[in-house]
Amino acid sequence: MTSPTSRRTVLTAALAAAAGAGTVASAASASAAPPAVPSSSAGSSATPEVLVDNRFWHTYTDWRCGTGDGTRVLPGARPGLVIATPAGRTDYTDPHTGVTAAWDHATWTSAVHRSAVPATEVIASWNARTPAGTWIQVELSGVYADGTATPWFVMGRWAAGDGDIRRTSVDGQGDPHSSVWTDTLAVDDPASGVRLVSYRLRLTLYRAPGSRLTPTVWRVGAMASEVPDRFTVPASTPALARELPVPRYSQNIHIGRYPEYDNGGEAWCSPTSSQMIIEHWGRRPTEEDLAWVKPGLPDPQVCHAARHTYDYQYEGCGNWPFNAAYAATYRDMNAVVTRLGSLTDLERLIRAGIPVITSQSFLKEELTGAGYGTSGHLMTVIGFTPGGDVIANDPASPDNDAVRRVYRRREWENIWLRTKRYDANGKVRSGTGGVCYIFWPAESAPSQHRALRSLGLV
């Protein structure tokens, strides 16, 4: 298995090759580990096997059932975790700036969650507010079926801004059975039978010494999943015709802009998609937020999204949890990374009025009408035609007017839900197995709450 550094090198080479060949190779995720498979098999008459387990801590009871050291729980309509009295002080040397600074800190550790799925992958995500002078670290420790435990793995060091620390994943983490690939803890050899059966999450909240400011964490959790191999998935039956009014933004109009953030717009599929859904829910950056963007550039909020999802270790904007965390910096927004099992699951969300950002990779000939091939790409599903085809806002478009696309249902569901695929050279590569981002407002309609609850997200 290649190292995270070499995987980054491979992706960089793919981006360069794609630019020369007229294809798209945007970073659909920082993770290149073998992906998990959907939680259900659409079109099967048998009861679908559950292959995805979601657990998110976000209620007052959730926070109180964890173990805190220096933290307290804020009650209210949206309970959150904050620093009460710091448990200690530590020095942190930022690997991307070389600056060492002292930080007061407090911790919270979740109760053990036993997954309904003996998992080969776990992906954490979180929603938090980090005023200037504060930041958070999210860690995960799992237990294998034989009772042995993993170390505490850092799943992200995160701040909404970049003035205090550089938000970052952490390379080089692993144990004899598993490795962390940027945003994903993955069993190295699923064929060995090794599985993670439970895990805990640990939050560390940091603030400048002597400050009374504090991060506020409203939600933290993880998606655990199984990873069987599949090159195709069963066909689903269309069950919905609806299209949601989602803003359309092209990543390609930003090519060459702000190359310090993942080489500019050619790799901004993830933040561009995230920004579309954030604005669908009526949120957007303020003029003050956008003051750093060069005047006169179109859609400066997309540049803003790229800067504020950028992972300084991965050197890209495709870190899945960082995109969810960015979305949740907006007023009363929730956001998670998960996997869906079928287009039926996705239709359930669209029916409730919730658009979904999906991750997929494909050859040019595998998706009619796309006009490109990609080693990884995010797009926003906004609806279904009367015939069941997928309506997507695809940011890999020449301009905003061209963003809305209609893709053939059978082609689209296969490239999204499969876990294995062939590249242009006939080599076997991984597919994402239904990975998606789901964003929704804290005050959601009853139908939206029911749809989210049915998928284990609330």
C-alpha cells in the first residue's frame, strides 16, 4: 500500500495529465483508501444488508454522556460543547508555518459506540465554530474484533480561518492493521478479515492563553462502513420526479485563480459544490468575508470556499470532513459525510427538499454527456427527471449556465455506488461506494427530519 505522500504525488500527476488531455481530475476526496460499499442494494428482492453505520453526538444528552475535562455543555435548541476551565496548557508547533505557540485546552471523550457494521473504514465529521484565537482537534480510537485497540488517530486539526493555525490532516498514522489516509481510517487488508467493531471520538478544544473565547462544537460523529468489492451495482427503479432550485457555479471559470489553494479552480469541484448547497439554504459569505478576494472576480464566494476548505497537509480542497465543517460555519447549518446505499436513498432526500453532493470517478465513455473523464469528482444532485435520470449541477462545466446536466440514471448510479473500476489503462482502481456530503439547516421541516432520521443522521 502506498504512502499518503506518494498518493498525493500520483494525484498531482493526474491533475497535470488531465489538464493536457482535456479531462477533469478534481480531488473528490483526500482519501485514496479502498472505499466502502452502499448500505443497501436497490432492486434486490432480498432484505438489504446494512453496510453503513452513522453515529453523531449532538444532543444535550449526548454531550453529557461523554467524559469532559475542562469542558461544559451549553443547553438550548442547539446544544454545544465549550471550554469552561482549561484542563491544561500545551505548545503546538504548526508544521506548515513552523510557528510554536502555547494554547490552553480542554477535552471531551465520547462514550464507546459499537457499530452495527463491523467496519473496514471510518470517516469522522464535525460541526463547530472557532473564533479567531481558537481551534479544535478531532481524534478517533477504534477496537478490533479480537479486542485490541488502535492508538488515538488524529482525524483533523481544524479552524474555520487560517490566521492561528493551518487546518490540516496528519500523515503517517497507522498500526499493524490500519492506516489513516488523510480523512479516512481504513483497514489495510480487508481480505484478512480484520474489522473495527467499535470506536470513541475525542475532542480537544484550544484557545489562546488567558482568553475567554472558546470553540463551540455542535456535532461530531462518524460513518463506519464495510468494504466488499463490486464493479457494478443493481439497477434501481425510478420513484421520483422533482428538481430543486440550487444555484449553479462553475469551477472552471476559476482556473488559474489562487493557485496556492490546490492549483486553482481546475481542482475546486468540492468547495464549488459545497458553496452551491450552502446558498441553496440561504447562507452566503458577507462582504467582509470576501474582502480578501481580488475585486472584479466573478463568484468570489467560490474562491472563499476553496480557501476555507483547503487542507495544508493534503495540499488540496478535497478533504471530505473539511468541506462539511466549512458548510457548518454558516448560521445554524448541520453537515455530515456519509454513504448512501442507492439512488432510492438519494431520492428520499430530494423528495424532502435536500440536495446532496456526491463523489464519483469515471472514464469519459462511462457517463454520457459529461464530456470528460475523472479520477475523482464532486457534483451536486438536485433532482430527477420523470424518467428517473439524474439532474446534477456539475461544476466541471465551462460556465455557470452550463452547470445543470442530465445524466443517464443507470450510468450515474453505477459510477457513484461501485467500489472498484478500471482506469483508461485497464488497471483496477477504487470507487467511492456512495460517499456524499449532506448539509441541512438546524430548523428543518418535519419531512426533512424524517428523511434524515431514516438514514441515521439525526
